[in-house]
Amino acid sequence: MKASRLFEKILDKWPVKLICFAIAVCLYMFHQISLVEKKTFNVPLKVVQEGSVMKTGNMANSVTVVVRAGRDEMNSIYVSDMTASVDIGEITVPGEYTVPVNLSLSGRLMAMDPIEVRVKPESVAVTVDRKAMKYVPVEVLTAGNPARGYRISSVSVSPDYVGVSGPEKIVDGLESVSVGKADVSGIRRNSEFKASYIEMNRLVSLDYDGDFTVSVRLEQETAVRTFDGIVPVLSGLGERFSVDGKIPPVSVSVGGPLLSLEGMKFAAGSVTADMTSVSAAGKVSVPVSAALPSGLELAGISPERIELTVRENVPAAVETPPPSEPDEPGTGAAE
């Protein structure tokens, strides 16, 4: 009986009661909506590639995350509370795939109420290739030139081989890697430089992350200098002979370090004509030689022999005084 009356009271004027209930729900929802704000975040997109393939080519590097939360909580939400990633660890065959975006929220964000999070786009296109690794030589680049008189004899680097990893198609085409330029401008002695790897492709990584040591070895630059118009000194000509006319000049070519040649001068008597073989007067052909400072070498003498006219010296005549005449008889010195 009581239940019947209660049911009648509920149904009494039910359209009015239904309208009032709907209005109350709307007011509640409006109130809740007024307490919630929406904010958009640009979150970096990471690639998890712990399998046998890795990402190649271009891919979206960020996603848009829309967050709805209470007005007070919204001011304490930051990009660092969200991590967006795509996982390609299950892919084994190279190609292009559509991979869902995974969004991870911090524990603090998960504890907020109310909160609503949506990510756009929900999936991205990813091109993958097999991972590959091999060892390649390290090449060194130099800049500038050593000081005048020096040249580079050798350039070496340590380590001289490194392992490179990356997409199979890229790694297969690598023949070497390069390190930064070593500036050798003006150096006069063997030198060492520190250099870093020059990244040619961001998808390729090295198994070595330290500095490279570049060793530059120098040697003196060599040249040949010719000295013209040098008159040889006669050597070994006895007093019995002498030379008629002028002694012809010769040209002497000297090889050695450039800096030594630039300041070189022939000392007196360092270029000689050997006359020791002369035994008779007449025209003779004698060899010419040159004595050089240490570190230099003779490149040539032109001509190697000179023609001379030798004459025999005639001893000067000795004059003898005439004999004195005897005194006449009866003459003599006055007393």
C-alpha cells in the first residue's frame, strides 16, 4: 500500500519533474565544464628502435597533445610530463610502416582528476632499414701550409679505424670517415693536433666518441740551385809551369735543403781545377771539382773539364860581370 502511494507520488506531475531533473543535470555539467580548461602541447616524438631495424628518411619529429584538466591543475602541467614515442622493435623487414604513437604520462599527471588527454596524430608513417655495422679507415684533412722551407712528409691519425653503425644501405656505401681539419699553417716541426669526427649523416654513428690524435711529420723542402760564373782555383800546378790567358768560369749546381741553399756562398778555393796531371807545356784538359758544406750535394758542374794553355817557365839568365884588366907596368896607385 505504501509502495503504491510512493509510486503514485513519483508519477504525479512527472513531466515537470523530468524537466527539472534535466535542468539539474545541465547545470551540473555546465558547472563542471566551467571548471575544466583545454591546453595544447607540442611533444617531441622519439623512436624506440631496439630491434633489428632502424628508422631512415624523414618522419614527424613531434605530435600534438591536447589536455583537458581543472583550471588549477592546468597551470602545473608541462611538456616534460608527457613522452611520445613509436616502437619499431617488432619490425624485421625493411619498408614503410604506419606505427601507432604511444603517449606516456607522469605519475603526477595520472593522479589528476578530472583530466583528459588526446594525441594527434594517433599514428605516423615510418621508413625502416636493417641495422648494419662495419669498420672503415679514418681520413684526415689538413688546412694551410707549413713554414717556408718545409713540407709535409706524412699525416697519421689515431685511432686509424673505427666501427660505423647505421642503416644497411648507407653503411654499405661508406668507404671511410673524416675528422676535422688540422691547421698546419706556419709550423716548423713535427706536431700533433686534436680533431673530432665530422658528421656526414645523422643516421650514422661511431663506436668511438673520443678525440682523434692527428700526427703531422715534416721534412725540409729540397731544391737545386745553380751558381754561375765561378772561376776555379788551379790546384797542383808546379812552379815549372804557368797558365796563359784567363781561366774559364764554370757553373756549379748544388742540391739540398731550400733554406740552406738560399743563404749559401762558395768559400774561396772551394771550386778547383786539378792540375796535378800536367807534365808538359801545351793545351790541356783538366777536371773541375767543388767542396760543399755538410748536408749539401753536388748536382753537377758545367763544364766538368776546362781547356787551358800551359807554358813552361824559362829560368831567368844570371848576368856575370866582365873580367877586370891587369894594371900597366909603371902605374899604380898614388902613394
